Amino acid sequence: MFNTKSFLSHVFLFEALSEKELEELTFFCSPKKILKDELLFSKGQIVDSFYIVAYGKIKIFRLSPNGDENLIHIQREGDLIAEAAIFDDERYPANAQALEESLLVKISADHFKNILKTNPHLCFKIMSAYAKRLRLFAKKIQDLSLNDIKGRLANFLLTESEKNIVTLSMSKKDLASSLGTIPETLSRTLLFFKKNNLIEEVDGKIIIKKSQELKDFIN
């Protein structure tokens, strides 16, 4: 059975909270299961909650005026969704859709803000957690700026692999968008890796054959 309090204690934003603070927070949380392709919320919808992914994958995206989908993030276990929107906007700034069956923890925006208002000490704990996360984001941005598409793809494959096997949970169009490139460039890079015997694709999975050689493309 899913234990919300235990799960929250391992989420970066709440790791420093005391037992009492976690219990207070958990009181205003509820689990929410959604199916593959189901929308969690739509752009422009009034913000009433934010979410944390317990398992599964959630795609955050916007639609261009001509209907093209622009991928922003793919949120995985432990990732927060729309927590910033509860402070600086009254409506969700993007769409959120499940890439696979997912379980989320839903946290009421009003109740969460009320907890922060009445507990300044908790506010400082959360600010400290965000400061650490911002440093990680700064490093990620630096890595992206230093790596070309070969390096970014190699990093993705090595990060996502389990026993040197990568199961793609998104389309290659979405993958290209998340790596900051276009599908044609991604296809050429995958082909380059295959021709150099670094990877192979079998039944929709990518098998890493030479992990050290892939690492050499990073930075």
C-alpha cells in the first residue's frame, strides 16, 4: 500500500521536514492515478494543486498556434509538477499528460500556502532545498551548453539505461525536443552511433554496446 508520508520524506523539497511537519503536509495530500495518454491538466486551467510523481512519466508540453507540440519536460519519479504555478500564476502555464500509467501525489495549493504562512521555519527549509536544486539546474545548463548533440544523446542513453538497455517511453520527436534538437539531427546521430557499433536498436529498445566510448562524447 502506498505510504504518502514516507514517499514525501524522500522528495527533495521535503527531505528536511520534521515528522510533525510531514504529518501536517500529508493531511492535505491525496494519491491520484492516471492512465497512459490521460491529461493531468491543461494550459490555462485554474491552478488548484501541484503534483509529485510517485511512479510513471508525465509529459509537460505546449501547443504552437499551428498545433505543433513543443515538449518542455518529462517528469519522472520524485519530480514536482506545477509547484511554481501556485505562487506566481493563477492558471497552469502548460499541459501535462501521462506517457504511461502513473501515480502522483496531489497537494492542495491553498493548504500548502497556508502551511508556509504559519510556519516560517518550514519556509526556510524549503528555500534551502530549492537553492540546492537550482545549483543542480545550473550545472545541467552548463553541461548542455558544453555538449553537442552527440554528447547530449550519449548522456541521455547512459542515464536512462538499465543493464545497458534503454526503453524509450517517448516518441523520437519528443526525445529530439528534450535534447534541444530536431528529429532529423537525432536520427543522424543515432545512425552515427549504430555505424560505429556503439548501440543497436532491437524491438524498440536501444542496447548500449560500448558505454565507455559513449562517455567519451560527454564534455
